[in-house]
Amino acid sequence: MNLENRITELETQNAALHQKVVEGERKAAKLEAENKQLKGENAQERAGRRLAEIASAAGVLPSAVPDAVARALEAGSWKEMKGKLVRIGADGHPEIGPGGSDITPDRAMKSLKSSAPHLFADADADGTSSAASAARPSSSSASSIPEKYRGNKNPWRSGNMTQQAEVYRTSPALAQRLADEAGVPMIPGNRPPPHGHMGLRR
């Protein structure tokens, strides 16, 4: 074999080796990407389990826990950082919520209770939380109160005991509604005297 043929043979072998190296690098890159994806999926699975635990503890209905977890996972990826689970932004850093704190599962569930109260056990039939309903005055109750007793003219708001007694004498039911609207007992201390005894105790 002359020198020229030997050189050609070596170049062919070198090209083949180079192709094998390229293929090896491509396979390594693919395996690395799959490994990262698997790690990411495992991290999300762990986050999902942790979110489910916190959702249950936060009062989410058992049947609504999967929905609550799905909403939290759709809002962003989660990652363990410095011993706690936090939501990660597109820049790879923890997302910061109101007040400058990291968004944790607990904060996410509190936010969810505001945006989707129907998922929680203490929600009323209309989907609002019981606490919100309790704080909201009843429109039907307010509309049943005569105009002259509405707002600050309510004797249970103004503390006018004489008017309280007069209202109770004519309509105990209205007296109860006015006291409920003012958020106080019907009569602080003594109850209004019965009909025919309007003198108030001192």
C-alpha cells in the first residue's frame, strides 16, 4: 500500500470516528435533557403532594383538592429552596408576593380562598366564604326595616333606650331586626318593659 492510499484510509477512519463522537455527544445531550425533565417532573410531583396536604389543612373540600392543586401547579413551577417549597418565576428565581415574601403553598392557598371560595368547606351555597357572608349585611333584612329606622336612625345604633322600648312594644320582631342590623343585643342590660309599663329602669 502506497502512502497516498494509506492517507486516504486514515482520513476515512478519522471521519468515521468523528461521526461516532458526534453521535455520542448527541445521545449524551438527549439523556441529560431527559434526566432534567424527569427531575423536574419528580419535583412537581413532590410539590403536588405537598400542595394537596396544605390544601386539606386549609379547609379545601376533599373532592376539590385535585382542582386546588391543579390551579396552584398551573400558576407556576415549584421548587425546594432552603428547606421550603416556593413558586418559581420564568427567570428561575422565587416569585415574590404582596409584602415582599416568597410565594409558598400556604400563601397560594390563602390567595385561592379569595379567588375560588367555592372550593373550601366553609363556603356558602352561593360560593362565598361564610366569613364574608357574615360580614355582608343581608339585603332582605335591610329592606324590611322602615326608612325612619335605617342607618344611624336605628335606636340600637344611637342607643336611644326610649325609642328601643317603643319599637319593642309595637313590634318585637322589628326590634330584633334593628338590633341584629346594629350588631348588638336587643337591649343592652335590661329588656324593654312590656306593654303598659313604659317607664325605663335607671
